[in-house]
Amino acid sequence: MRYDLIIIGAGSSGLMIADQLNNTNLKVLLLEGSKRIGTKLLMTGNGRCNVLSSDSPSELEKAIHNGRFLRTAYHKYDLHNFFKKHKLPLKQENRRLYPASEKARDVVECFRIHNVHLQKKQKVSDLIFENNKIVGVKTDNQEFYGKNIVVCAGGKSYPQSGSDGSMHKILKKYGVKFTNIYPSEVALKYPDFVGLSGLSLNKVKMFNKKRNFIGSILFTHKGISGPVAISMGEFVARGEGDTFLDFLPDYTEEQLFDCLWEDKNYLKDKFPKRFYSHIMQYFPTTNPNKKEIRKFITNKIKRYQFNNVMTFPIEYAFTTAGGVSLKEISPKNCEHKRIKNLYFAGEILDLHGEIGGYNLMIAWYTGMIVADAIKDKFNIPEGD
Ligand SMILES: Cc1cc2nc3c(=O)[nH]c(=O)nc-3n(C[C@H](O)[C@H](O)[C@H](O)COP(=O)(O)OP(=O)(O)OC[C@H]3O[C@@H](n4cnc5c(N)ncnc54)[C@H](O)[C@@H]3O)c2cc1C
């Protein structure tokens, strides 16, 4: 049997493509390496799944690395309507949308893929080319032939979810170019605060010369986690210069100086007890002069510098930054420019976003682009 389309990977983007082609008469094969579909999707948002962001197209373009690649898609596809049609009511918290049930499982189950031929435990181990054209895929025990192949195999993070980077290696063998791969949305490894493990601070600012994030952090037994640290992770991994923490972003250095000069115990009710004790060990003790207090404020409160900070390895990152180089991919249909009939969707591409639903939006949008390209090829009107 020769399929019209073989989808490699039944994760977020693979499910979207399968769903979009479910009611066509195309012969679609969905190959999943593990024994379950949507494993990473089930893990999202702590099991609640931050399925979308409410951002406008221009905001999405900013929040997504290489976001311009999807410019047409932001306008063309209505993802809110997609979930409405799929009977998945959403609820909004700030700019983030979750299933109203707060169950990631409901997202996995909303995809309609019953007409698609799904095969689990079929890990693709190679591609098949004939006369320089891609014609199929190999798994450990079988060969499958298809007119078109789409790689939806995800990134390299959380390999236990099935997205283990195995397709990266296979694709490189056939000359598909990848940009540098590094962890994104990842906690920081940093020894200085180990004694504070388990403690969180609700409002800090983490910054480097290019960007800043304000929100909470959580001290862990090996470093710092929490939304702010996780957002900064990719820029640490990218080596974007020195990273600093401002523990009291609502105060200027001058304001803090006035308060501390007046009252040496001023910080006491500004921090949880454990953090206060920790930070005050650096406070100059006997009759500190103005210079010493200013130095304490700068170095320990307002511009605390992380020396030799690192991120946890990519296996522990929520997302993978870097992937198939977009220079090789047409934004119109997500097809490889050189290897015709080979398409890509989702995190395997050099697209990733901040925390906030952007990574799933990348999977949904690229999935829709590929599905429409396939429909177009077989003269099936879009929307069918
Ligand atoms: C803990 C966690 C929480 C997250 N929370 C959110 C969130 O709330 N909101 C958000 O927007 N994003 C979130 N993300 C990121 C988001 O889940 C991913 O970006 C998204 O699922 C990527 O979709 P994908 O289709 O590219 O890959 P995946 O969903 O990872 O799917 C890839 C599939 O391909 C299969 N596969 C891989 N290699 C092969 C092979 N050789 N042969 C056959 N099958 C193969 C895998 O088994 C897997 O099922 C989170 C990620 C993690 C790890």
C-alpha cells in the first residue's frame, strides 16, 4: 500500500495534521514510536495544558523565536475556533488559555483521527529514497511507502516522552541542516542558594543586557527554578552575557539606600525569614558607612550577578531551541526546499516560544500549514 501521507510522530503537530486530514479520502498513516499518542501533550502545563495564548498576531511574532516564519498563519488560522469546533471549551488566565476542564487529556482526545491509520510502537529508524526522491520510511520491522512524508518528531527535551531526537540524526544523514540545538524553558543550575531550597520569592527581576523577566523564582536543591528563571534559561544557554537578579524590583537603588540608611532592619519584612537571614549575612556589620551600604544594595539586592551560571541539560528543558534550519523550509507549506515531498511541523523546526502556550501554537500552526499543503496537492478544498 502506498500512502498519500506518512506522519512521523503522534504528538501535538502530528495529531493536528491527522485531524485536519481525517475527513478527506486521503490515505494517511500516523506512525508513533512509543506506545501512546500525545505523551508530551499530556505533560503540558502541569497536566492542565496551556493550549493557546491570547496574543495578537504581532505579539505572537515577537514571542516566538523566528516568529516571522508563521506570519501568514497567525492571520489565516483561527485556533480558538478550531477548539470550539472540537468541543473543547477553553478558559483564560491572564493571556493563557487552558481547557476549561484543566485536563491535558481532553486536548489529546479532542483530535479526530479515527479515519487515519495509526500504528503505535513503530519507531522510524530510517528514510527510504529511490532515484533521489523520498518514497517511504523504515521502522525496525517494517517499511512503509508514501507519496509525502511529514516529520513531526518533536525536539530533544524530555526524551522519556518519545521525543528523543532520533529523527534529528536520521535527517542529518540526508543532508537536512540543523541550527545549533540548546535548551529553552529550562531551570538554572547555580550553587550559591542551595541552602534556600524550597523557598520562593514572588517578585524578582532577572535580567541581562538585552532582556528582563519579572515574576517569581523558586530556589531548588541544585539551583533556581520558577517562571522567571525558566524564561531566562534559554538566554543563559545561548551565552547572552552576564545574568543578574534584582530582588526588590519595585525600589530604585536610591530609595533603598535612603530606607536602609535610616533603618538597618528595613529589609526584615520585605523578604521571607530564610531569605532575609541569607541576604543579611552580607550586610556590613559594625557602623557601615554610606559606601558599604550602597555596595551591599548594588551587589546583593539590585544587581546580584550570577557567576558561571549554567542551565540544566536539554533533557530537563520544557522545549528545544534550534532545529531544522528555516532557510531550507518554505514558509508557504513547510516543505523542504531541496527534498521535495518531505515536510516538517512542530518543535523539530527552528521555532520555539516563551512560556505561555506559544510552543503548542507553533505545533498547531505548522500542522495546519502542512495539512493545507497536502490538501492542495490532492486538490481537496481547504476547510474540508
Ligand atoms: C513538561 C512540559 C510542559 C510543557 N507545557 C507546555 C504548555 O503548557 N504550553 C505549551 O505551549 N507548550 C508546552 N510544552 C512544549 C510542548 O509540549 C511542545 O512544544 C509540543 O508538544 C511539541 O509538539 P511536536 O508535535 O513538535 O512534538 P511532540 O509533541 O513532542 O511529539 C513528537 C512525537 O514524535 C514521536 N517520535 C519521535 N521520534 C520518533 C521516531 N523516530 N519515530 C516515530 N515517532 C517518533 C514521539 O514519541 C512523540 O510522540 C511543554 C513541554 C514539556 C516537556
